[in-house]
Amino acid sequence: MATDATDSSFDDLDMRIVAMLKENGRATNRDIAKALNVTRTTVASRIARMTESGGLRIVAAADFAAYGYDVLLAIAVSVEGREPEEVAEDLAQLPEVFAVHLVTGPRPLEILLAAHDVHELSGGVIEGISNIDGIRDIDVGVVTDITKYQFDVGISR
């Protein structure tokens, strides 16, 4: 079972390994070991310890445009008659939805949705969202530009 990792559980070598993985997620243990002047076994065991502790997760982040998604929407959702968590589960099943957040404020849910073009939206995407039981209304915002899209938050020194 994963345990909570804190910044204090990462030493300098761990931080340098993470920095190299942030720079090049495809770097091999051999590449990292050579650059940091340690053994491949050391790198492998450090990465395993950090991932098993829950302090490090290695993922790929895709560029929306590279997959032909030219329209991104941020949609705030008002809920009535059902628990927001239940509505969130239904929204998460929609293939166009790539993120569902429970949030504070007057609208308890926020979803992020990607579409190839505006015609796809009129082809039932918004209608599909609106037909989920418990959704009172939605407030749609079209993403016009992305200033920051970063997943490598967390530990840094």
C-alpha cells in the first residue's frame, strides 16, 4: 500500500533523478545513472521507492492539438436532486470528458471536455451532458488560449 510522501522523504539524489525524468521522461536508468555518476541499480531502486511510496508517478501527457482536438471547454455544472459525487461519476463516463472536479462554490462540479471541432459539440456532446439526471444547468466556457499546461508540480528544491 502506498504511503504519503513528503518533500523531506526525498534527498538530493532523488530530486536530481526526478529533475532528469521531468526533462526527459524517456530517459533510461542507464542514462540517468551516467549523468548522476551512480549505478543503474541505485537509480532503479530510488525510482521504485519513490513510486511505491506514492511520491512519484510517471505518466505521459499528450498535447490536445496533436490528436486533433481544437476545442477545449471548461463547464461548470449545477446539480439538483442527486449528490454531486453521483453526477460526477456519470459525467466521467462520457468519452469527451477528460477531467471531472468536485469544487466549492455555487456549482459543485467542473468538467473539462475536448472536441475536434465546434460541429462535434452540436452533434450531441453538450446535449449528452445536459441529459444526465441531476444536472440543473451548465455554464460553458470555451478555452481560447492555454497560458500554462503543466503536470510536473510538486516537489522542487
